[in-house]
Amino acid sequence: MAELTIDEINHLDEAAFVDELDDIYEHSPWVAERICSERPFASLAELRDAMKQAVDDASRETKLELLRSHPDLGDQTGITESSAEEQASAGLDQLSPEMYEAFQRLNERYLERFGFPFIMAVRDESPETIREAMERRIEHSEADEFRTALAEVHTIARFRLEERFAT
């Protein structure tokens, strides 16, 4: 995908604007829809902050839907191109059968405990680091983990914006 400048993003019609930004927050075009009328953005940072604020201002149920839209780490079925690239950068697309099973068990425990999948900005992390984070975070309270997962979602969105758009 060709890089766009902030000026080009600002001049897209509403449908194209939403289309360009719809996967910055996983399967959640509503984020771009909510900020479209705030254009023009002076910088990529301002765009990022507006998207973050749209998520932060959303209802708890909408935030929960956003969290639930993320794939299980290590599972390559039905994921977005961005998620596939991020998981590949961490080697999650080449797990040994034993490590894959360990991830599946942790994903199941985590989902059962919190009601949404484990979310971590995994770009360039190792499978071992990710597994350790899963094991550590599964001990969090629901409120703490909800906040942690949202913070990770914002980090993922920042990485995606920086990768996609020229500054």
C-alpha cells in the first residue's frame, strides 16, 4: 500500500477516509467514522490522538467489542493482513506444535477469565516473551487487564499508523 501524507488523508472523501483507516483499530471502522468530521489534522500525531480519544470516549461495551475483535495470538485463521504481519514479525506464524499448543491453552484460559482475547503489541517480540506476558497478565484483575489490553490496542494502532502513512 502506498504511503499517504496527512494532507492527502485530510482531502479524502468520507468513504475513502474510513476505508484507509478502517483496520488501524482491528475490524473497527467506527473509530475512523467518529473522527472524520474533525479534519483537517495538522499531523499524524494529531490523527492518532483523535483516533485514541474516539476509542477512549466509547462506551465500555463498544471497547469490549473492540477487544473481542482481535485474534488469538498464534492463530492465523481469519486475521487481518496487519495482524498477520505483526504476528509474523514475532515468529507466531512458525510456532512449533508444542509452542502452538501452549499458546492455545493460554489463549483459552485468558479468554475464559477475561471475556476477550489476550492482546499485546507483538511486533518484533519473541514467542517466549509473549508467552511470559500471557502467563503474567492472566493473574491481573479484570479491571487492570481491561486497561492493559486497551493500552496495547492503542500501541498497535500507533504502529500501524506510523507504518502506513508518511510523516
